[in-house]
Amino acid sequence: MLKWVLHGIIGVALVWNAAAVAAVQTLWAAGVNSETGWYDFNKNHGGEESRLCWAITASNLIAWWQDNQETAELPPGVPMGEAVWHTYRASFNNDGSDPDQGVRWWFTGGYEPTRPATGESCAVITNSAAGAYYKHSAEDASLLRKLFYRGRGADVTARTFSQAVYAGLLAGDAFWIGVAYNRPDGSRATHSLTMWGADVELGADGSPAVVAIYMTDSDDGARVLHRIPLQTVDGMPDFVCPGHPLYGKIGKITITTYTGMRCNENPRDASRTPGRQ
């Protein structure tokens, strides 16, 4: 009898553990998995690209987004793949901005030389012949709102971060993450990263908690998709930038999501769909 009871307990424990493991999902942006579909352009670390992380993040997202569109819907001659980053590098001076600005310039040509919130000067356009590749689209006025740019979160809590990431990835979105971190000398700096996926743990009530993110970093000097564990510090999501492992942990995160295949009913490669691994 004792043997049967112990066997029953072990059996229940095994079932419970299997359920716990199954509750963690790996979700990806449309067309992305751990090996393919994502982009990771990098600075050359020669100094002339030191402040262009925002342009690289925009390049990553645009190259990914264009890959998931029907060829017939792309403007003739629009740069694709690595040529997207080359275009940004040749079109702006080495100064800061943010990926939203860069995306807007690529699609419509619109660009503000100062940050609206602070008035701080941004990178300036040095090549007036580039950009505005979708300017003559039939949906010109609402292209960003309807197809690409979905919304920006303010500083997020761990809970709202998890909710936004979970909902976005289920829809096939990719993200840019803006972070603020501490330099070794105590000063603060900001950086832009591209997020392609996440490990998400679902609670008993179905609420999501992001336990790790999959991201690329223009400062790490290599083409690599990092899996970065996420922790919560004072209610905020927190992690270490792979390109700055000796720096302080993140103290501020903002996110912007970008729509994936769902903005096109006939993606170029129907087999590359959003989902879980």
C-alpha cells in the first residue's frame, strides 16, 4: 500500500512539473526564430558611428519588416537587407536620435532635428536624396499609423512590459527598446536595442511574465542574438546590456512595437509565421 501511495505521489509530481514547464513559452516576431529572420547590424567602432545605435535599430526593424511584405508592395529600388543600414549610415551625421524618427524618415521623409520632449539636438540629414521611400503610397498620410508604427510606451513597469511584449509577440510584432544605464564613472547614458522574442511564463490566471528577452545590440561587435534574463527591481524590468557588460544595470526602459506579417495578408513567405518555439 505504501508503495502504491508513493507511486501516486511521484506520478502527481511529474504531471505538475510537466505543466509548469509547458507554462513557459518562447514567442517570436513574425518570420523570426533563434537562427533566422532577425537582423543585427553593428557599428564599426571606428568612432564615426558611435552614436548611431538608433539608426541601426531602425535599420534592423525596417529590413525585417520589408522582408515580410509582398514584393509588389515594395517601392521600386527601395534598399533591402544590409543596404538599409548602409543607407542610414550615408544619410546622417554621427549624433543621437531615436528609432521612431529614423523609421518615419524612411517611410515619409519626415524628421525632426530636435527631440520634442527635451529640445535636445539630434542627428541631421546629410543625404537629401535618400528616405521617403513610401512617400507616394496610396496610404501616405496614415502609413505609419496603420502599417508599421503601433505605439510607444512610457517608462514601463515589469507588469506592463510583460503585457505589452506578450500581446505584441502573439501578433507577430518586433520591438525597439530604449534603455538608460550607468557608465563606470557614474554618468548616465542611453542606448537603443532591437528585441525579437521573449520567454514568457504564464501564471495560473493566464497573466504573462517575461523571464528573458531575445535581442540584438549594435555595440557587441558581433552578429548574435542574445538571450538576456530579465529580473524585477523596484517593480521595473531590469537587465544588463550585452554590449556593455561592465556597466550598471538598466534603470529605465521604454518600448515601441512594430507590426509584423499581420499588416499583410499575403506575406512573401507564408511558412515564416509568428509563434512559439
